[in-house]
Amino acid sequence: MERLNYDLTSFEHVPLLKNEELEEGVFLCVIHANRIPPHIGISINGKFFSLKAKGKDVNIPIDRIVQLLHTKLIAGLFVKLNPSLVSEEKVIRVFNLLPSSIEGKQTCLGPIIEIVGAPESVEHIGDLLAYLESDESIIQRITLNLPTGFKGIPWYSLTEIKQRIEFLKNDKGRKNIP
């Protein structure tokens, strides 16, 4: 049996039909949802934010992110959150205070944990989603380009996260895409 960090089969999810579905509201954006480890960012009112190994995305139109996912056939999971959980001002404030890329023990999940007020015990995207489910903060799950038979976010360790970050930081030949 496949070990999952987040089992999507337990929940209803719908495919992304129109980019406009992501224009209003707050969404956690899991990019490369089928890879180990995936990447996470947050979108609020059509603007995307994420901390990456070689930079950070601030106020990127969500249409650009969706276009990239479509073009490169990247698996995406958009988790719509209760709008009272997050304010646009808080997202902007947290990302403005971040360094220009991941440093030290940071991961892409760190700013998201701070923004949604999750406990420090959250170490994986699955932990965060489980916390938000228990808090009844998840409204909807929207998917894009998920492979056939996709059951959820694969299990991964903190060591694999650090290894991936180091690989991306040291990789000179590739452009760092989210």
C-alpha cells in the first residue's frame, strides 16, 4: 500500500475548469503535488506568493502560475480556505519580511504555517492540511494535471526536503520553477 502524506481519496475534489475559479479567495497552492517533496505557496485574490530555494514569488498573478502548470503538465492541488482565516495584509507582511530565498532551516512551508497560524508541530504539507481540516477551514479542493491513479501527496521526510532545497540552490543549469 502506498504511503501518503495526504490522502486525497477521502475528500471530494474537482478539476480546475477556468482560471477565474482561483481569482477570488484564499488558496493553498501545492505544485508538483505528485513529487517528493512538493512545493507550496499561497494565493489570495488572484495573487500568488511562495518562498523558493532561489527566490520568492510575491504578487504574481495566479494566471501565470496556472499557465505554467498547464504548459509543463505539472500536477497542482489548490485548497480553498475559509476567507476569515487569512488577510491579504498578513500575507504581504509575512512575505515582505522573508529573505529573498530559503535560508538555513526554512522551507516553503514556513511562511504558510505562520500565515494560517498553524502549530509548530506542522512539518509537512499533509500535516498542515490535516490541521486545517480539523479546524474546518478547508472549503474546496481543486486539482489540475493529476496523473491517473493519483491518490494523494506522497510521503516524504524532512531530510528529503532539505536535500531538494540544496539541490535546487546548487543547480546551475536549470531555471528554478515553483
